[in-house]
Amino acid sequence: MMARYVIGRLAGVVVILFLVCLFTFVLFFTLQPDPAVMICGKTCTPERIDQIRDVLGLNLPFLTQFFGFLGGIFAGRDYGEGANLVHCAAPCLGYSFQTNQSVWDMVVERLPVSATVAIGAAVLWLLIGILAGLLSAVKEGTWWDRGAMGLALGGSSVPNYVLALALQYVLVVQLQVLPFPQAVAFGDDPVVWFQSYLMPWIVLATGYACLYARLTRANVIDTLAENFMRTARSKGLSPALTMRRHALRPALTPIATIFGMDFAALLGGALITETVFGLNGVGKMAADSIAKNDQPVIMAVTLLAAFFVVVGNVVVDLVYTRLDPRVRITTP
Amino acid sequence: MTVAAHPEQVAGGAPATSGRRVLRVLLRDRGAVISGAYLALIVLMAIGAPLISAITGHGPNDFDTAAVNTDLGGVPYGSLGGISAEHLLGVEPQNGRDILARIAYGARVSLIIAASATTLTTLLGVVLGMLAGFYQGWVDQAICRVMDFLMAFPALIFMIAILSALPQGNRPVLLVVVISVFGWPYLARVVRGQTLTLVNREFVEAARASGASTGQLVFKEILPNLRSSLIVMTTLAVPGYVGTEAGLSFLGVGVTPPTPSWGQMIAGSVGWYAVDPMYFVIPGAFLFLTVLSLTVLGDRIRAAFDAGDAS
């Protein structure tokens, strides 16, 4: 039963990713300015354009091009023929029109930076959001609760690029307690690494932390009003123990679901953060490629982002059945 | 808890309609009143943008090189980004455009786009959600698949990709369409769920049994019952759209210069934040306060409706 469910969901993933791929491809096939002209640049002859279109297969019918692209992802593909032949190995997403680099290599190169930004921010927002939410729920109605929730409402309304500029102005320019962010590897210089990523983490985490604090508070308050909580308390369990044993799990399970989806969709949020701080991750690569109309790179980032979102949703559903016994799939 | 605050309702008398009751609750709420007042101010500013320009004598695209120090690379004269009696909110560095005028004209763009996107999303969400919930069967299946598909999309990245690929054309219209296409499923999902339960309620069956047409069922029986959740969902969606528009303009795929927009102004200030912080603080503060006010208002409206449902 479980295996069948998983297989069904995975088939759904494949279908949706195929559709995303097709949709993006159609869009660029019909709307984009001619890539051959873009590559050719200013000193261009009609023969040169024809040659480029030939090598890239842009003269072929739409479906041939589409399946060529799709095939490249799974089996690799060849561009051009004879002496000009270039083989692009298995996860082939084509070559950047701007740098002629393999798009897959570009993604792999930049993924660690994005992962560092995303994971650090996620840790930060989970810690702060859940702790603040819990405290607020326990102290419902006190000045702490009002203050924290007011702050959370305000924090979730600050656009992250405004926050980024404000932080940079205060911390880097005025107080000079942090250097301007650079994408340093942890192994090279842990101190600079931490100082560099601290602001991106805060910027990316703020909105989510505020949202999670409000969600956690609402969920915990709802759970504390449930009958089983009254039972636990009347058994004589201490408040701390009732909280730990009975309240946390039902209150935090929905948060886990939302976290899974938010984390999977983080590539979009990281785009702005990475761009503002000039960190060379996948998000900044997306922004740059969009500014320069670098079609293969835009395609790759869109697909990658869709992949994370779709797979993330399935993972969330599967984990949810583990966390919440009430929705566990059982053999009838 | 709101019941206690309104003894006249408990004590019988003529029960106020829910719209009036919600309005009364909101008028007593300090947060809601302040947010409402701020939003009214922004709307007035947007409507009266030409008037503001006429009074101060600075259009949104008038260069004022006398207000900036060309020797220092165009930093505004005076403190706080050139705030003076002449330029109430200062000037942009380099070309000296009046920030107040640009904020006012930018408010027009932001508000029109957010309002149109909300209208279009609501229209799509209500029509498709109700179709799915009312007819069920294959119609429901088809609409649900499309919703799943759209919600699986990395919306922000995809919006940027589409907007960068589309020909220049009419940017604001494109923005509204793109935001709405990715926004409607969130509303439609709720509308569908509520319609599903409403369709089987006794009063709908009674109406059907007494010969009501489909149109009457939809517009007289079901739609009025969706009103409160629609009001809540749309008010909570508006700040998101204001933020999305500003974000897309910030990334350079939204409204194109010289049309001013808040997001675009902030994007323009990125290179200047160290020497002229007011250049990002002012549009940033307007944007922040607008989003915050809309969120607070939406939150309070929801609380007011919820309290009404509970009583």
C-alpha cells in the first residue's frame, strides 16, 4: 500500500516536471529574441547566424528540439558535427550563451553558496520562530506576547531587499562590525565565512521567523485547549511535562509541513538575497542570466527550482505520515 | 470576547448585519484605525500626485541639478538626502529628481497594479473555484490538476523568467496578468472547498427543490455565504501583491523607467546606500508601512469575522 502510494506520487512528480519543462520550453521557443542573433553579437553576418543556428539545432522543428533538450538531461547529447562536434555529458542542460560554459557545471559550482545561505537561514528561522512562538503561547496575553507578536507582524512586512540595505548600512558602513559579504569557503577562513554569511542569513530568515512565530503560537494555543491536554493535566503531570510530551508534537507537525515546502521553494527567496549581497550562488546566477537573456541558464534554474518544489512536496507528505499517526496509510 | 464588548447585541434588539458589525469592531480597534488612516493617506497621495507636483513645482521626472553636488558625484546638497523646504523628502542623487513626487506617482503604479491583480485573482479564483465545487466530476478534476500544476511552479523565478522573455509592451498589464495567473489557485482552493460543503447544505437543496435556476443557486445561495472568507482572503492577499510588484520592479523586470515605482526606486538606491541612505530609507519605509498596514487590516478583519462566526 505504502509502496504503491510512493510510486504514484513519484509518477506525479515526473508528469509535473515534464509539463514545467514543456511549458518553459514553449515560452522561450515562442517569445525569446533569436538566441543565434544574441550569441552572434554586433559583428555578425547572415552566414554566421545560420552556422550558429545549425550547431545549436535551432533550425529543427519544435518537437525535435524539445526532445533533444529532454534527452540531453538523461543521456547527454552532441552539438554540431564533424570537427565541430562537442559532446555534452549526461545531465546536459546545454551551454550558456554568455560564457559558453556547461550550464550543469555552472549550477554545480554555485550550489554550495546557495545551500550555505539556505541552510543557515533555515536553522536561524526555525530556532527563533519556534522558540518565540512557544514562549508567546505559554505567556499568552502578557507584554512579552504582545511585543513579540507585534514585532513578528512588523518583521514579516519588511521587504527583504530593504532589510538587506538597512543592515548593510548600519553594520558595514556605520558601525563597521562586519565586512562586506564575500563567498568564502568555510575551510579557508571560518571567521570571515561566518561574518560574510551572517547578514544573508538574517535577511532571508527574518520574514520566515516572524511567520513561524505566529504560526507556532496559534498552533500551541489551539493544542493547549484540546481535551487530551486537560486529561494530561488532570493526571497530575507538571506543565513542563505536559508541554513536552503531549503538546509539542501535534502543535509542531503542521510547522514541519510548511517548513518543508518553504525550504524547497527557497531558491526564489535566495535570488533577491544573493543578488543584493553579491554572493555568487544559483539565485544570483538566475538574476544575471535573466538580465542577459541567457536562455539555457534561465531554463536550467527554472527546472531546478521546480524540481525542488515538487520533490519537496512529496517528501513533506511522506514525512507527514511518519509524524502524524492519524494520517498514516494503513492496509485495510 | 467581542460579544462581551457589544452588550446591545446580546441584549436582543435589532441584530446588526455582519458587515456593519465588522465595521464597528474595526472602528474600535486602534491598530485597524491607524492602518486604515495610513492607507487612506497613501490612496489620497496617489490620486493627488499631479496636485502634489503642481504645488511643489517638481514633476516625477524633472531633473534638478541645482539640488545635487556634481563635484561629489551627485550627492544631494544638505543633510538627510537633501531634505529641504524645496524638496520635502529630498532628491535622488545624481539627477536631483524630487523624491516626494516620485513616491506619489510610484504609489499610483503600486496601488493600481495591486488592486488590479487582486480583482483579477479574485475573479479567477471565485469563478474557477465555484465551477469546481459546484459541478464536481471531471470539471473539478481538470481545475484541480491545473491548480496543482500552477502551485508546483517556482512562482517568483518563473514570473521573472516570463517577464524577461515577454516583449516590452505594456508592463503594468503584463505584471497584473502574470501575478494573477500564479495567484488564483490559492483562493480557488478555499472557494472550492467551501462550495463543496455549501452545495449539500439544506438551504441550497431547498432552493433547488423549489425550482431555483443554476444562476440563482450560485448568485443567491452560495456566493453570499462565501462573502466573509472572500473579504478576508483578498485583504490578506493585497500586501503580498504590493510586495511582489515592488520585488519584480526591484529586480528590473517590473515597471520600466521612467515610470516610477517604489521597488524600482529602491533598486536605484542600491549603489548609493552607503553615501545617501535616505534614498532607500524613504521608499523602503513607504513600502514597509503600506504592506504592514494592509497586513494588520487584513488580520483585524479576519479576527472580526471569526468572532462573529463564533458568537
